[in-house]
Amino acid sequence: MTIKTAHDLNEAIVSRARKRFFSFTTKSLRAITTQPEVQKIYEEYIWSQIRNGPIPEHIGIILDGNRRWARSRGLAPWKGHVEGAKKIEDFMDWCSEIEQIHSVTLYAFSTENFNRPEKEVTEIFRLLKDYLKELYTDERIVNQFQS
């Protein structure tokens, strides 16, 4: 695509955003299911929603599957949470590149999670505390809210 005007630039950005959103969504599905027929149907549905629809201003994500991911690799459950946090950071960077997305809500811990082993709960909260401390001084965020 040749970009000649601001409109062309906006169209290119929106097109890229749609493709990245689709890619993120389908990769997430592949991580939770090994059934190719389910993946294909879901990918077709998601692409039909993204291709012509508006890019959302708000995205909500339920963080799920980190513990299963870790266990499937013989790791301690909290190691899955560490890897999941890294993926969320990648996702947040991606969202920050798309001007239409104004807010992201992460559902990271439900009340049922308090029933998990104490060590896992402690590690999840330690991880959350560490990330919040980093966010407090993160240049990407600090610069955005300075007057």
C-alpha cells in the first residue's frame, strides 16, 4: 500500500491493527486447544468480526491457563504465571501502538484463586506487586500522563 495522505496512513494502521488483533486472538486459541477443526471455526468467526468491524476502544482479558501451561511442561504453577505476565506485557505494548484502544482490563485473580496452595497465591501476589512497581516508573506510562 502506498501512503500518500493522512487517511492512507490511518487506513494502514487500522489494517495492521486488525491483523495483529486477529493474530493475537488465534494464537491464544491455539494455546488452549489442540483441535484443529475448533481452531479453524473460531479463527473464521474472529476474522469476520475484526475484518470489517471497528477496533475496540476497550479490551478485557481473563488471564487463564498459566498454571495448566506450566504443569504441561513440568514446571511449578507460578512459573506459568511469570510467563503469562511476560505475554501480557507484549500484549500491552501492542495495544499501546493502536490509538483506538484507550483502555485494557485484565482479570488476573478471582476469589476462587484463594483456594489454591498458599505458595502459589503468594507467588502470584509477589508477581503482581513487582509488575505494579515497574509500571509506576515505566517511561511509557509516565510520559503519557505528564502535563
